[in-house]
Amino acid sequence: MPTSSNLTLRVSLLATTYDNHVLMVRDESTDDDAWTLPGGTVPAGECPVRTAQRFAVEQTGYFQPFDYALSVSLETDTDGELTGVEYLLDGGQTGTVPTEADALHVSARWQPMSELLESRPAVQHALLALARGERVPVLVNGEQPNAD
């Protein structure tokens, strides 16, 4: 079993609108101007919920409390040992693209949800959970953290 020092913990944010837009950021690791969900790797010892809030503000300028997961993805190595966990967090839903959308960072945009049609399985499951109203509280040390 891996120790916490070599277990990768990631968070991603799924913020959407009822008129089918999703908050995305430009993926600077690719050359094709691809868009991806905001998020990243949680540094050791940091609260995943607070880290998700920090990532959202740093990457997009958008603030939302993230207390619920829409999907959780476990990653294993070839021996079946757990190597990573990704929480895809519920960033909330608004009626339409927020009017303060112009306050977003240059690398962030409310994109048509069709951008996610060919996304990875964790995102597909999160979209299904969102459509069904299914969410799971994110607990840290057995308690839901105060993410303010």
C-alpha cells in the first residue's frame, strides 16, 4: 500500500449553467488550444476542498464553495496498488453564463458543454451524477471541512 507521500490526490471542478455551459480553462500543456476543467494536484498536507477553492480562484477568478463530489476516480498501478485519487467537485449550477463572466481570467471561459462530449470517464460520470442530482459530501478526517 502506498504511503500518503506517494499517493497523488487531484481535484477538478465542474461548474455548469442550466443552459449547457461549463467553466473551463485553457490547457497550457497542449499545443492545440484545448480546454479542460479547472483543478490540479493537492499538495501534501493541504485540505482538498480549500485547495479546490484556491485553484478555482487562481485559474478562473470564479469563487464557489466546493463541499460535494460528483465523481471520485481511483487510479492504480499495474499491480493494482492505489496510486492516486481524483475528486471531481460540484462547482454549482447557475441559470445562464454569469453576468460577471467578464471578470474571469483570460485563460478561463464558459464553454458550451459539448466540449465535454468526448471527455474522460470520471467527467462523464460527474455529468450523469449532476443530471440525476447525486452528490457525495467530501470529508476530510471524517468531517466536512469548512471551506470558507
